[in-house]
Amino acid sequence: MSSKSIPVVVIGGGGTGLCLSIFLSFYGIQHILFEKHHGTSLIPKAHYLNQRTMEIFRHYALSQEIDPVATPIHHMSKVEWKTSLGGDKIYDAKVLGSIRAFGGQPDAPEHKTYMLDSPVLPSNLPLIRLEPLLRRVAEARNPGAVQFDHHVTDFVEKDDSVLVTVKQPNGQIVRYSAKYLVAADGGKLSTRKLGVQMQGPTGLMNFISAHFKADLSDYWDDRALITRFISPETPDGGTLIQMGPTWGRKSEEWAIHLSYPANIAPPHLTNEELKSTICNVLKLPDLDISILKSGNWTLERVVAHKYRFGRVFIAGDAAHRRPPTSGTGLNTSIEDASNLAFKLALVLSGKAAPSFLDTYEAERRPIGLRNADWALFTCLNLTVLQAAVGVVPGVLEQNIRRFTSIFEDTAFGRPSLEQIHRIVSTQRIEFSAHGFELGFTYDEEGAARLSDGTEEPHLDALGQIYVPTTRPGHRLPHTWVQSESGALVSTLDLIEHHDLLLITDEYGMAWVEAAGMITRLSIATAIIRTRLNTKGNRLYHDYHERWSKLREIRNGGAILVRPDNVVAWRSRGPCADVAKVFSETVQQLLGDGANGNNINRSLT
């Protein structure tokens, strides 16, 4: 049987695969995506989109699709811990504590920090709404090559290709010969085929999740995205999340996650039993509930031992699975897709050596471990909150006395409740992880960056404070610069569609000339001037003079930025032979696309 040739095959039409397809289309890379299911996810799953993800969506022209349907910041600026939504006891429908989340309201100090460090705010859109949107965009940008109802049954790597076997809806078998294969299949086929070892603890906790319709408008705080419950009757409580499509208290749909200890298998409930359980947790016995979807699942924190297997790469849940706390799952997966997309584009266009693709695993696997560990860390902190409240599973009378005393206006109740408020605030590590989300770094050996020998800046261990830096391997800091036409432009937008971005000032024109001599690459140049009377093309004014405080280079220095807005290299000042230094820098970074030389990434 003959095979059809294609540069890239993507397995999986979930969030990761669809994003990868959109990103590859952005770079003009021919590819085809196969998804065995008829449609996108029917389960809410992930929903939070952090600032880094929204920056990526902005770069790939997805923001205008997502913003109109996503959660406004007003309706996701708070997370609560409550005893219930209803009930008539002294401790019912009480707030145990709340925290500002995801930058908070516009008048919150955190909001100003979030706005200062990025051109976009976090957002929220459940996968049941996000994936259909991504599918529509992916199909529009790659017509006829986003194929649902197509089941990849096998793939085999050959010397210079991957042979992919696909079963079409009519049962016909078709084979494709791909230069590279990306498995974003959740590990369904790739784990077995590749012998992937998913390393880390499993069976940590059990859950029942339900997606349902109900009118909670009389009980819901309009600012809350998430409410977690702890009560005497349900010590393990549950987590309730608004699912839209209308946001705030008028949300029509909801998701609830009910937890069970690792040694207790959760029951497989009928819809009627599940309705009753939800009503008991919320203490709304007469609530009209319509179950849309439910399922049982087990918590784990696992990361693949490798991300690259020859010409095959894994991404998303095929590479890492972790607790849902902090929302690191989908966000990490989208970053995987962005990282791999531009590298495939550079290699397939002959602009980078094939070995440049090794940097995907060198960069994304350490981030997968970091993010999985953070998710587990923030998840385990929830047990501290339960301990602070003082509930003991199986001891109902004692729990009732404890909760009653907490909400009595007494010398015992007032400090008890205040202490609970204090401990609830420690969950900021989950909902205000601004430094964690933006402060990642590619600092491992084999990363696509050239070290300049400087030390990594001191990072906030609790992930709250983001420290902007232009040190190679870090995200380019955002600030606004003003073009000659007067338009404000984020430094993150300067890369546009180019292969690389060179940032310098009016004293660094030699760097600009050197960049123009490398004709095999499209290198954007941005001259952020220090003097107002400077004239010329690609000149920008340092708006608010913030860039001069963030750039960490002297006059005449230069910063080289990758397509994913990660700093690849910098010269902290001018040098004698600019053309030679710049040419060698690009060669060391990307290698020779024509002959595939190995890449050495140690330039100090």
C-alpha cells in the first residue's frame, strides 16, 4: 500500500493537539491532525488559562476568538471556602475564608502587578467550550487536514520518516509518511508504542466529577470562580466551579469534584444518586439539577522519562499528568505545543539543524516536572486547610460542636475563625502564582539559549512575585514601547512572524547591520531608543522609561529573542567584532540547517 507524504502528523484533537495544529499553520508548516473521536471533549476538565497561555494565544492571533466568550476578570477574581450554600444551622452557608485570585478586581494591588508584567490578564474557559473553538480555528487555518473520526492504529519509525497507519470512518486504512510525529493523545497509543515510563506517585486520591445544570443565582458570589466546601456532614466537601456560558451568579452550568481518600474507591453513582449527593453537599435539598456528564478518576503526579523518541515527540497529557490545582495541566500543554511548533518550523524550513529539536525535551521536561510538583504542592496544602477547620471524618457530633463553636461570637469562636481565615490565605500559592506562571526558565543543559555566565535572579519560593529579567533562558519582560507612529506596542509583540528578534538601542546599530547579513533567517530588529531625537526605521520610544530599568544591558548591548519570546542570548554591552560575534551566536544557537551540524549551547 502506498503512503502519502506529509511533514508532520499530529495524533490527538484535544487542547494540546489543536493548539499545535494552529501554531504550525501560523508558521506555514504542512501537517495533518487525526482524532479518533467524533467530536471534542464532553467533560469540563481544565478551565483556567494563565497569563503565559494568554500571551501565547495573543501571539498566534487567538485572543480575539477567546476573549468574547471567556470569563470576565470580575467573575473570576475570588475563591471561597464555605460550609455550604444553603441550610438552617448556625454554621450553614458560612464563609470560612476567601482570597483574591488571578490578579483580583481592578482596584486590588495584585491586579496592577498583573497588568504591569503582561499585556494580557489570565482568563477562564472550560475545555468543553475551548476545544470546539480551537477546532474551528484549526480547521479554518488548515482546511481538510484536521480530521476527527480518524483512528491512528499504529506508527513505525523508519530511517528518515514515521509511517503512520490511520483507520478512516469508512473503515478504509490509509498510511502517511511523516518527517515527524507528535503524539498529543493522552498516552493512549504513544505510551505503549514508545515504552514511555510515567514516573511519579499515582493513586493519591479518588474523585467523582460531575458536570450539571442548575440555577444557583440566589446563592453564588458574583466574583467567585471556585467555591470549596467543608462541613461537619461532608468533611471532604467538594469543589464547585462555574462553567458558563453566562458568567457569574447566572452561570447555567457547573462542575463539582467530590474527593475520596486513596484507600476508598468512590461509588459509581446513578444520575439520581449523584443529584442527591450534590444537593447534600450544597445543602439545597430542593435544587433542580440536570446531570450532563459524570465520571470517576484517580489523582496522580507523573511525568514521562523522555519527551523525544527519534522522530516522535510526546506532548500534553501524554507527557505529564498532575493534580488540577494551580491549573498547570492545560497551560503546560499549550506551552509544550508552542515550544515544539516553532522548532519544527525552523528545522523543516532548513533554518535550524535537525538536532535543534533535541532542545524540546531539554526544555519542556524540566518544566513538566516543575509544574507537576507545584500542582502536587498546592494540592497537599488543602489538607492543611481541613486540619485548620478541625473536621474529623466519621465523628459527626464532634464536628458539629466544632463548627458551632467557630461561628459563635465568643472568646473561642472569634480567634478560631480568624485563624482559619489566615490559613485559607496560604492557598494563594494556587490562585495568585504570578511569579510561578511567568518566572519559568530554560536553564538546563541542552536548552536553546546561550548562557552569558550570569546568576539566576533570586526567585520567590512561594511563586507570588515575578522578577523580570533578560537573562538568557527567561521570558522576555513585557513593557510598552511607542512606535514612530505613536502606537503602543508590547515588547512581546515585536517578534511578529519572524524567526528571531534583535533588540538594541541607537548605540547598537552595528548589531542591526550584522542581523541583516544573515539572509537565511528572518530577523526582526527593534531599536528602543534612549534619546528622543533619534530617527530611523523600527525605532521605539521607551514608554514610561520602564524598558531601561528591565533590559539589564548597557548602551550598545543587544538581546536576541526566540519566536516564543524567550531570550536566547544577550550581549550586555558593545563588542569589537559585532558581525563575527553575531554570526557565531546564531550558528551556535540554531546550527547549520543545510548540513545538520550539532549545536553547542555554551557561549559566555
